Amino acid sequence: MDYEDAIAALADPTRRVIIDRLRSGALPVGAIAQGMTISRPAVSQHLRVLSDAGLLTVTPAGNRRLYAIAPEGVAGLRAYLDSLWDDAFAAFARAAEEKAKENNDE
């Protein structure tokens, strides 16, 4: 899973709504689309983008398909975001050490 694809897919607010709806478990497209202001075919297109980005799994269940959050796709995105936090904390620690050294040198 490419984290850039995941970030691009999640840039769309409709796709974030879809992800939120799937947080409690797998759903068919009809349940995902219920109450949304876009058409069911449009929801299907968004599901395809999320699936192509590695964020969803699609499981055939009779005559319908169940969509669920793909743990490995989310894990790849999380690893990238965690690396950003690690870099930010390391930079903060360096700045704090430099400031402490400046204060001790005075």
C-alpha cells in the first residue's frame, strides 16, 4: 500500500464519511450510501478509489459485496504518520536541548 495513494483517497470528504461508516464493521454499498446526498453509483466510485488505495477490502457475499476497512492499508498509512511524529518529536528535543545549552552558557 502506498501511503500517498491513501492520503489522496482520504482528501475527499465523502470518502472520509465512508471510512467513518465502516469503522464499526463491513457493510454493503446500499447501507453505506443510505442517507448520503450522492447517488449510489457515486458511492460505488468512491468505494473503488478507497479500495484501489488499499484502504478497503471487498468480500463477495451472495449477490452483494461487503466493504470493510483494510487493516494493512491503515497500518501503512499509520506507519507513515508515525514517522512524521517521530521526526517532529526529535526536532523538538533537539531544539529544547539547544535552548537548555544556551541558558546554561549564560
